[in-house]
Amino acid sequence: MNLANRRVVVMGLGRFGGGVGVTRFLTGKGARVLVTDTAPADKLQRSVAQLSPTPGETFAGSIELRLGEHRLSDFTAADLIVVNPAVDQRANPYLAAAREKGVATTSEIRLLAAHLPNRRNVIGVTGSAGKSTTTAMIGHILGKRLAPTGLRVFIGGNLGGSLLPHADAIRPDDWVVLELSSFMLEDMAPDGWSPGIAVVTNIAPNHLDRHGSMEEYRRAKQYLLDFQDDKDVAVLGPGMREVFEPRTKLGTHMREAPAGPVLPLLVPGRHNATNAWLAVNACTELGLGTYECWEALGDFAGLPHRLQLVAEHNGVRYYNDSKATTPEAAMLALNAFEPGVAHIILGGSDKGSDFAALGRLARQRAAGVYTIGVMGEKIAAACEAGDGPAPIQRHGTLDDAMRAISSNLHSGHVVLLSPACASFDQYENYEQRGADFAQRVLQYTGE
């Protein structure tokens, strides 16, 4: 579609700017854009500020805001609607009314795929867990190894900011790494698009409220592979050959990650070793050597808030795992370290979780358990119900817990923020909680 002077509705600006990139892209193409979001203006100030032109920048199109509500007439009168993948298009009344009027819908990721100059140079990553880290690892390797050659690497999709404002600058020989969620892939299916290199980390029940069944969820992930050909590559996590149906030839064009790292990683845990293998396998398809790819990962410290190494001081490592908002995620983090090593901080706001299994594991494996927030007492009780040597301490805030931990540390220990809870009792979001932890680490260590 020629976007010049077309009426385009962007459904969802987002408190963290999720709709900013596509809005700027559309106005750059001359579209008359209406951004509509049910959140009020005072909750969207940061995102709205990003819509203003930078000094010296001019928009060929225009931007209008409709905040605090959606209006049916905006959707039915549009030429095109850009829908956030989190919106279930089958159940949304505004989109149903638009479809009745014949209004076309798309999404940011579909617009990006349509504007990329060379799908062969796209690496797409999906999976139930580990896809963000694997995407970041691939970008880290390629950034270090391709930069001297003059080739550029762009990272986007579900990870990082929008690539749409950069789409016209991406050259056919540049590389693009995209994290693709099941929602994104389901939305992209009508376009018949798959990346040249497809990576599937794993699959486990997730988003079944949206997809309806495990088979439909698997089907959405399968779209990553469905439109590949025998010149493309599928890189699959352990056990995924039995779950998915690659369209590529077997052999060099279909690879499965082995276990165990070749070189030491800063990010701990067996799951991160598997993520690294997947990243390395994908990057070797570009002609890079296996060892040089592992070597490039040697200083990969992890994604923010996902078992991210914040600092190492006097033999103690500090890890920010604030994105671990479920007991299962916190258990995965705790299992990444040897027993008796990690001082773990648990607690936050309630998500209706059962902490019994986490309590048993923490009592057995942790060097100490320090609970905080609204759910701190419940988690402490779950830990005390288990058997093991780990002492349990109750604290109100993260700062209180950090002060207590600082007097119990020895070389070889780990301080781990992996709360198993949401953050909303004391923080705006998990990012703010993780940033507070990092700030206190730097305060206490002087690093």
C-alpha cells in the first residue's frame, strides 16, 4: 500500500513506547496517523514525547492522538489499522467492525518484514523460553565478528526497539536478528514469510488463554519454519526435531544444539549453555568458525534483568534476575548455581503463585533466603516448611535485604535477585526493581 495521505490507525501507543517506532515510520511515509490508546494521557507522557520530530527532522505525514479511549468510528473510517500483536484480533470488537467495512489490518512486524531487502540475511528466533537471550547472543557474536568487515547487524522484533525507522537504511548484505513471539508469527502467517535462518529454542505450555490449545500454540511457532526452502537453515533446540516440521533439507541445513559450553560463559546455568549453542550454530551458517563464535560470547553478560551479571567484587558475583516473576523462573535461576552459594532475594506483589516447590528448593540450595515485599511472609513460611540448611530472613525492602546480605558474604558466593513475584507493590515494573538492585550493588561494592 502506498501510505502517502492514507488514514492509518495505530492501535496502542504503550507506556513504554511500543507504538512509537511504527508511528514515526508511517508519518515518514506521508500517512495521516491516528494513535489511539485506552490509557490516559498522563500515563503515556514518555511515549507521547517520543513522537515529536527531532531537531532538523520533518514528517511527511501527520500525527493525531486519541488517548483514554477507542472510538469505533476511527477504526471503521481507516484505510489501514496497525495492530499490536498482543491484541487478539478474533475477539476485539473494534477490529471486527473494521473488518466488516473491509479495512485492512497489519502489524509492525509485518510492515518490517515487507520492507527488509533480503530475507536470506534474517535470523529469526522463537521458543517458549530463552529466545530473548539467544537473540541477544546472536547479535553479540555477529556484532563483534562482522563489524570489521563493514557489515552491520540490526536486532529487533520482540527484543529492543523498533527497526522500522531504520528499514530504509538496511542493505541487502546487512544482517537482521529478530526475536519473534507466537503472537507475531501467527499474525505474519498470511504473508508467507520465513527468515533465511530459523532458530527454535524449545516449547512448553504458554499463552494457552490466547491460542486455545497446546497444538495451536505449537502451530503458531511452526510458522517460523513453514515458508523456508532448501537453501534456508533450521537450528533447533534439544528435542525439537520431534515437535516441529522443518521445510529445509536434512543435514547441514538442519542442526540441533548439543549440551555443554565450549568456553566459559559469564551467564550461568545449563539453559544458557543451550542458548549459546543455538546462537553459535546459527552464526556458523554465515561462515564463522565455531571457536571464534564461542570466543565472542566470552564477555556476554546477559540481558538486563535476566540473570544479568551486574558486578563481581572480592570474589562475589551479583546477578540481576528481576524479570523472574514466577516461582518456576526463580527455581531455574537458583539451579544455575552450586548448592550453598547463592544468597537469594525473593518477594514482591501477588500473582496467585504457589511457592511450596520454590520454598523447598531454596531451603535446600541457597546460602540464605531474604524475603521482601507483600509476599515476603508467605514465601518465608514456604521456605521454613522445607528441610535444608539455608537460613531465612524477613525484610521489608530490597535495601534492607542488601544490607543484611552484605554481612554474610564470602568469596565464591553469589547475590541473586530472582524475586518469583511481580514488582508492583514497591516498583512501577520489574525494570525499575532491577535498576534499583544494580544501583545498590554499585553502592555497596564501589564497582
